[in-house]
Amino acid sequence: MAPSPPDVCRFAPSTTGQAHLGTLTAALLCWLDARARGARLLLRLEDLDPDRCRPEHARSILDDLTWLGLDWDATVEQRALAPQHEAALDHLAAQGALYPCTASREDLRALGRRAPDGGFAYDNRSRGRPLPPGGWRASRDPLRVALPAGTFSPADEGGLDLSQDPSLALGDPVVRRRDGAIAYQLAVVVDDAAAHVTRIVRGRDIAPSTATQAALQTLLGLPTPRYRHHLLLLEARGGKLAKTHLSPRGATLGLTAPRLCGQLAWCVGLLPEPEDCTPADLLRTFDWTRVTPVDQVVSWQDGKLHATPADG
Ligand code: GLU
């Protein structure tokens, strides 16, 4: 029997701000996972949001990842995939699944039903509204896609239960914004398929979107990759670290890359004590069973990362 082709993995930071410690931790785990299995690793710069994405953030993220000692086999800019995004919208329109919807964030809030991703669910009330005569390209309203009803249960290698009926739990997702930008849920499935990604390692904050992504993969006839969602670093008030928190630049924190790498590795459970190391050092003994599944609340004091389990 021919050996199975190597996995294709990707790390996909949004270029909405500088990398922070959460970004670097996610990148380190993704890199260790990919390199430990001899996979091809892509870096995809998620740069579709014209209001928030900036080329200088993309550059600084690339610099920070390289500074930490990570490498990858190819860099993809999401905006270069516009023809694939358009083809996907054509495909969805041909199935009659696309519809314009003007519901705002405030409207969803007024509907009052919490969604598993922490936002508010949409109740699919505009389903069936026709596209304008000129088709989806002519729409001045955001476009949503009517998801197939039913439960989607993509597997999570770390044992998270990702089962959900996304058409009810979150409602039909926006796939094209009012300003014409392609929305994350559509872009991510199209881009992963275009790059033949077989394995996705990412933070647990995105786990509630996975069933939506599996439903879109089904509608578009795309394969569903394997998933693993890992722990998050949280800030003291319990929120996910944001771009403004704990920017990792050695210059900012006054650290060398091996010092920071060791602190991050300790924080996720890969080292019993923080000690200087490179990502390549960690690769020798990397194993997911050594990575804690528990989110960590982190703060930075006296030149050291402090971490406590979020549920402790
Ligand atoms: N761009 C997303 C982020 O920075 C990640 C998307 C994904 O991994 O699917 O959180």
C-alpha cells in the first residue's frame, strides 16, 4: 500500500494587531504538532477585514514568530484567495442557499438568545429573501447562507464535544459583509480546502464555530479536516488575551526568545519549570498528553510569566 501523504497543517493569525502571548503560544503548539508529525505547515495571514487588518501587523507577526524560533513552509495571504471565495459564493447562490439579511448586532441582541460562542444567535428570519436581480455581487446587504438543519459532529482529537446543530445554535452565518468583505466562516473553509489542509490545531475559543464550518464544508462539497482545540491563555479578568495584552516583543518584555519560549512551554505544561529553550528543543519530547487542557490565567510581573489554572 502506498504511504499516506503527509498532513498539511496551518497557523492562521488575524492581522488585526500585533502578536500577543496567546498568539505565540498557539503558534508554538501548532508548530510542535506539525513538525512532530512531519507535516507541511502553512502560515495564513487572515487579512480580510479592511477595517481592522493592517500590513504592519502582518509584518510584526511574521517577525515575532521568526524571533521565537518558528518556521513554516509557505505563507498565504488570505486576500489572494478572492477568486476561490467568489467561486464559493457562486456555488452557494446556485443552490439557492444565499440570502440578504439586514439584521444588525443590536437586532440579534434584542432577540435575546445566547449562542455558544458568547454572542447572540440569529433566528434565520430572512431565509428565503431573494438576492437582487444582479445576483449576490449586486447585494448591498450582508449575505447569509442557509445551513442544512441537523447536528454536525466534527471530531476533536482532544476529546471536546463539538456536536451542534449550527443552524439553531448560532443561526445562519454571515458569509459576505455589507462592505463586500468575505466573512471568516466562509473564508476559513474555502482557504483550508484550497490549501488541502488536513489537520487544524487552534485555540478553544473557535471550537463553537467548528460545526458551522463543517456545515459549510458539506454545502460546498469540501472535506472536513481533523481538529484539535487547545487551551487558551486568559487575562486576569477571565477574558481571552487580546492584542493589547502582553505584547511579546523581546524589547517590550526585556527577554530573549529562549527565555520567553521556556516560559510559554512551562505555562502550557510542557516543562515542569520555566527554563530557557528553543521550539526545536521542545520538539524532542513533544506529546499532546503533556499539554494541559486547562486554560491558564496569565500575568506578567517582575520579568516572569505567572500562570494559574482558570478553574483553580
Ligand atoms: N484567525 C483566527 C484567529 O486569529 C484563527 C482562525 C482559525 O484558526 O480557524 O483567531
